[in-house]
Amino acid sequence: MDGRRGGPRRGSAVRRGEEHHVSRLRRSSGFSLVELMVAITIGLLLLTSLVGIMVVGRKDYSVDSAQGELQSAGSTAANLIAQSARQAGFFGCSGSSTSYQLAAANGVLGNFTSPVTGYDAVLASSTLTLNSLNPANDNSLADWSPSLDASLQGRVEKGSDVMIFSGQTNGSAPLWVNAYASAGATSLPTQSTSGVATKNLLSVSNCGHSSIMQVSGVNGASGAITLSQALDSDFPPGSVAAPLAQTAYFVAQATGAQSALYQATYDGTTAGWQLAPIVPGVDALQVWYGIGSTPGVTTEYVPASQVANWSQVNSLRIGMLLEGAQGSAPALAGIGNGCGNPTSWTVLGATVVVPCDTRLRHVYTMTVSLRNAGL
């Protein structure tokens, strides 16, 4: 009897031990299929969210970076143009109104009768349509009003305004006359010839009158500058000699896929303009000229075609359409006739139509005064 009682109890314990062992095996065997599918789904949702955040962040970074580049490009152009404007109309210690043009002028080249002059691009219905970026330069002088100077033929894109500043060379230092130079003399004694080269244009001024001519020789040892023509007036010690140059700005075809804002300089040492692209990615340049009968007082802004007297120009208002690299702007629904980006821009009253692309664009406008106007 004791054996029969003990038998079942031991059997029950064994079964309970086996069930407990099986339960442990089930728990240690891993997740079920349903649990795995739920976990994978949640992981995919999290990964999708992270990828979306990264994509948005990348787009924001690209747009911010492109906006910074456009702002930097605009600032570069503004600084260079402002520097040329500050020097325009300055001839040592006299202005253009007291300067006698001795240097032989070839059209606009060598002509310093006004601090600034310009050419207005002729636009049909005030609209510039760019069917492609970085088009070829225009050879027709009649596409500007007044007609573009022949020295710039084939150097400017159609639709781009042109402005030319005339005055002391940017960054140059004046020279001092250290001995009496009489009228009729062809040699100018100076304390130094630094910064002056043969064929340079030079203004010699006694602060009441200035003569503009070309340098035919430089003697660094004696400090004497030989002039191509005779002085038309007496220049006592203390008179100022200043190197002169003309600086033009316009949009022209450049290497690569983008047009560029060009700076052209003429100082007499070459037969024509020396060109250099200074700001890439400029679609258009428009210029208005501030005129007024009182020096320094602007009463209205007009295009070059409406300037009757360039000596009355006191300031300039300049507008540029700048473009970023391809892909710098995110596409937006309902913008630009399905393009995703604006294709029409207003630059100083002119409508500029650009191709459908993904370039970020910005209109940069500046106003600069001619501090030597009317001198």
C-alpha cells in the first residue's frame, strides 16, 4: 500500500517537471512570427522617419548653402562696383569738369569727360528672355541705346546693360610733382615713379586744372616721367600726378554653364579692354542713373538711353539676377508654370524670363553714389 501511494506521487512530480522543462524550452526558443513582423514593421517606420528627416535636412542645408553663396556673390560685385564708383571722376585733386583732354581718345577709350557713362540694353516690352543660360555675346551695336561703343563689340551678352567708370586707377597712390613743370614741357619731375608704366594714362593736376595724357617713358632713377604731349599749363611743386583707368561692368559669356559679371579695364597699356570674369552665375544686369541739376542731389533714376547730360549723374541704382548651381533649389508645386521654380523675375523694372531649371535665384539691388560728381 505504501508503495502504491508513493508511485503516483512520484509520477505526478515527474510530469510536472517535464511540463516545466517544456515551458522553459518554449520561452527560450525566441520570438514568434507575429512578434517578429511587428518588430520589423516598427523598425521600418522608424527608419523611414529618420531617412525623411535626413533628406529634409539635406535639402535645407543645400538651400541655405546656395543662399549664402548668392549673398556672397552679390557682396563681391557690390564691393568692386562701389570701389570703381568712389574713384570715378577723381583726377588727383581736380575733377572731370576742370580736366583738359590731351590723351587721344578712341571712342569711349581714353575719354574722361564724365565720371560715368553707360549703355542701355534695348528690350522688347521691357522683357529679357533667356532661352538658354550662358548665351553667346552680341555683335550688334544697335542692341544698345546709345549704340554700344565699338571697343565692346562682341564682348557683351544681349540684354545686359553696360556701365563705365572713369577716374583714378583703383588702389593706386598719387605721385607728387617735386620741381616746377612749365607749360610746353614734356617731362614731369616727380618724387617717385612707383605704379606708373609706359603707355599709362596720367592726370597732372594743380587742383584748379588738370591735364590728361599718356606716358611715353619712365625714368625710375631720376623720377622723371616723359609725356606723349606737352603740358598745357604750369604745374608747380606740390601738384599731383595720378594714374588713370576706365572700368566697365557687364554680363558676358563665360566658360562653363553660367554667364558671369565681367570687369573690363583700360589704362592705356593695351590696345583695348582687359577683361576678367569676377562673379559667376549672373543672368542679367540692369542699371539706372540718378540725375539732378544740383551736384549730389538725385531727383530721378533713368536708364542710360534717357540720360541727356552725363555730368549730371550723381548716383547709380544697380540690379542683378544671380543664379546658383543646378539642383540648389527644391522644386515647389504650382511654381513657374509647372517648372517647380520661378521662371520670371523683375530686375529694376525689367522682366527677366529664365529657363525651367532647379537653380536657386536671387535679385540683388544696390545704390551707389558718385562722390566726385560735379567736381
